Amino acid sequence: MRKEDVPPLVDPTLYKNLFGNLLYITATKLAIMFATSFVSKFMHSPNIFYWKVTKRILIYIVGTIYYGFFYTHFENCSLLGYTNNTYANILDDRKNTLGYALDPRTNLNSWASKKQSILSISSA
């Protein structure tokens, strides 16, 4: 879906207020950081589709309010790493997104997601 596919139908002030609240919650709910960053791209012209996506993030938060991280001490700790890469799946800018997560035994403690900053197009 492109930004231009759906006309703006939502009050931008209301959308920005909801986004600000989500941004505040990301301090304790790291799992919503990528989704929150995604919906921030549409603050200048929010439409009903992205309003529903933003409300879906809130539903996720309500459903996981009692989830959390519990760290314990391990004598023999091993580190696992996971990576993921999307290849130009967002049609608006065609940039790749790379993500990784580090998992010492069973407690995820580090993750990141970064969008490609420069796009190069092959002419061959």
C-alpha cells in the first residue's frame, strides 16, 4: 500500500496525540518500537487505515500488559543471535530494513531495526 492510496480522513491532532502516547510507552514495551516508528511516517496526512493500525498497536499493549522480562543468573551462558532483512518490500521508498536480536540463553536483551539510508538503483 502506498501513502497516496487512501485519502486523509483522521484529525491530524488526534493522530499525533495517540502517536505521542505510543512513543511514551515504547520506553517499557520495546516490542512496539518498530510498529510505532512505522505509523509515525503518516502523521502529516493520517487516514483511516493508519488510524486502525495505530489502534491495533494499543490492542496489543492491552493484551500483553502483564508480560515482561525476567532475568536470572546462569553459570554457563551462551549467546544466540538472530537477523532478518527485508528487501524493498515497502513500495513508497523501496529501502531495505535490517534487524537483529541477541539472546543470551532465554532472555532477549538487545535488538535493533534500521532502515537503509541510501537507495541505489542498478541500470543494468
